[in-house]
Amino acid sequence: MRLIVAVLIGSLGSVGMWSVVVALPVVQGEFAASRGTASLAFTMVMLGFGSGGVLTGKITDRYGIVTAIGLGIGILGLSYIGAGLSGSIWQFILVHFFIGLSSSATFGPLMAEASHWFNRYRGLAVTIAASGNYVGGAIWPPLLNWGMQAHGWRTTHIAVGLFTVIAMTLALIWLRMLIGAGTRRSHLNAPPPRVNLRLSTNTLTAILSVASISCCVAMSMPQVHIVAYCGDLGYGVARGAEMLSLMLGFGIISRIGSGFLADRIGGIATLLIGSVAQGTALLLYLFFDSLSSLYVISAMFGLFQGGIVPSYAIIVREAMPASQAATRVGIVIFASVFGMSFGGWISGVIFDATGSYNAAFLNGIGWNLLNVTIVFSLLLRARQRQRLAMA
């Protein structure tokens, strides 16, 4: 029941990640902005989401997940109303930092919290909690596109703010009833880390952060620009919104499946498989751009990459002390969303410079190769330590 409510809260709180993608072409046209400038709204969402992940992670470790999410609900509602009332592109961009900040507790800290509810099936629990982000990604884009087409983007943003405040408050009350008082969790009886990489906690956090940045720069290209890409190809933004929904819907399957896999082969190996598969899907975008092929590749991309980000949370719980889980997950998630924000922005800049997304896809593939290299090195180190321990 806790996981059900966690998925519900995650799906509601993730709206800021997807509304800006759908609104990007419309807002760009209304304010007569460049693609790179309009993409900064997504950059601000990611920066707010990342920095908020560290802050809400510390709040979660100190006061509990209920307090962390509760603080974000009011900010989310006010921020969406502010977005709907924006008088310039820069006001619209700035308010998205607070949208990302308020949504942060519904992802990284919520994954860390779920990791404490299970031991044997921890990987599965973490990925189920994380799937709320993609459930929202599958549902929100078509709803938002319909709202913007029928009532305008301003009215839609205000309505989203009011709806999420009411719905998330009710869900949070339910979660509070299920887990008890929102106080600091005791880690006195927590099991020790399962994986010993012989790296300090800070060093491993830094390595995972670099890996997270590189994979998410690659990940951001289709997720941020698929709607605009379809518009440029003449298929219309509605088709792009459908592809984004399809991508994230298949990402749910990938996230849950990666949890099963991580419980059997570990988080590092699961991350490596996802990263290699993501790079393969990115490569396909370079060679196929028909409407039917884009639907297929978008589904494949979602299926391949959905388990990547939760794998970092699993690795943190496998290799670091339980008492630091939410904070360390928050730091790595901050790195991932920095990568998403930078990737979303740089892809727009590359498009403005070249008039095509081909170079942007190549940029993503290069960053993906860096991620594969780092994760493969961690896997080799883990295997070497395991052999030494057995000897």
C-alpha cells in the first residue's frame, strides 16, 4: 500500500518535468523566443529538481518523507499559477526553477524512503517508487496538450497548480496514515552495505555523479526535444506528445524490470545494461525519421533507458550507509538532473547553430559512451573486490 501511494504521489509531483516539454513550442511562439532560450525553462526545472533533491533528501533524513513532500506541495501550486501569469519568457523560465524544486521530494527522497521498506526485494521497491515519475510522463503530456489546445497554455498551467495541490495533499495524508509519524527514521538496526568497492563515500558519490551527468545529457535529447523535433519534421506537436507518452509508458516497464534484474545481478550491472541499450536507441534516431519509425524508436528508447536513474539509487543503498541514503541519493539525482538540464539546453543550442537535430543526437551518443566507460570500470572494480574477498 505504501508503494501504491508512492507511485501516485510520484506521478502527480512529476508534472513539472513534462508540462514544460509540451509547452515549449507554444511558449516559444507566443514570446517570439529562440529554441535555445525556450529550452532554458526545462533547464531551470532540472536545476530546481536537482538542488531540491539534495535539500529534501536532508529534510527526509532529518524529519521524514511526509514533511519533505508537504513543504513542496504549496510551492508547486503557487509556481504553476505563477507560470500561467507570466508576462515574459524570462518570468516563465524563472518560475520553473521553483516547479522543479517543489517536485524534488517525489523522486529521489521517495526512492530512498522506499528502500527502507524492503530488504530482500529492495531493488524492485525502489524502481516501483521511481516509476511514478514515468506514470506521470505517460499520462500528463496528452492531457496537457489537450488542455493547451482547448483552453490555452496559461489556463492549463493554473488548473494544474490547483489540481495537484488538492490531489497530492489527499495522497500525502494517506501516506502519513500508512507509515506513522513523520520523524527521523532509526538506522540502528540497518544492515551493512552489500557491495564494498573500497572507495570512500564521498569518492563514490562523485564518481556516480559524473556517470549520472553523462547518461542524462544523452537521455535528455529525445525526452526534451521529441515534441519540437516532430513539429520540425512536419508531423505536428501532437504526434510528438504521443511519442513522449509512449516513450515514458514503456519506461515504466523498464523501471520495474530493472528492479527485478538488480535484485539478481546488482545495481552496477543493471546500470551498465541500461546505458548500452540507451546508446543503441540514440543511434537509431540518426538513421530513421519516418513517423512510424519514430514511434517504434521512441518506444524502444523508453524501454531501454527507464531503469537507468533508479539504478543509481540502488547502488547507493548497496554500497553506502543507510543513514545517508536520502542525502546521497539526492546528490546523485541532482547530478542527473543537471545532466538533463544541460543536455536539454545544449541540444537546443546545437539545433539553433546547425538547423538540424543530427548533431544533437551525436552529442548525446558521445556522452553516453562516457557513462558506459565509467560504469564498466565500477563493475570491474566490484568483481575484483568480490574475488579478493572470496580468496
